[in-house]
Amino acid sequence: MYTKFFSIFSRRNSRVLALGTACVVSSFAIGIQSVGEVQPVTLIEAGSIQEQGDVDGSGSVDIQDVIDILEIAQGYEVATPAQLRADPNSDGQLTVADALSILETLSLR
């Protein structure tokens, strides 16, 4: 009985246990962050000074932006991160409602 118990703690197993413990302790010592400590990157940090609604990156909001949003909303195109940063209502999705809001804004100009 005792020999079976002590065989679990053989020299090889104790080395693996020591190495695993050292890895865990060192990861906390060097400051690996847990999920709760990670802060999201804001749009300014990501380098975005893009005008809301300027999906094509032309520097102004126009009808081409509406067309691009509708193509993405219908699944003909996949939105790039730059296009998502230009989302008119900042909800992280380009939808038909975004295209309609741009059209409404353009009609008031």
C-alpha cells in the first residue's frame, strides 16, 4: 500500500511537479495578466481619427459610403476593421439602419 503511494511521488514526477509550479509562480511574478485585468483598446489608441460614416475612407461622408454599407449589410462584402471604426452609430456593426441614417444626414445638407 505504502509503496504504491510513494511510487506516485517518484523522482520523475516530483521534477514535473516542481517545473509546473515554477512556471505558474514565474508567470505571476513577471505579471502575466488575467482576463479581468485586460483593458480594451480604444479607437484613439488604434489610430482612428476617421469621421463617423466615412466607410470608404475618402475623407467625407457621401453616397459611396451608403453603397458600401449596404453591400456589407447584405453580405456581399466583409467589413474591415477600418470600416467598422467608421460605424455611424458606433455599435460595431454596419447595418441598413446605418445607411439610412447617412442618407438622412446627406439629405439635410
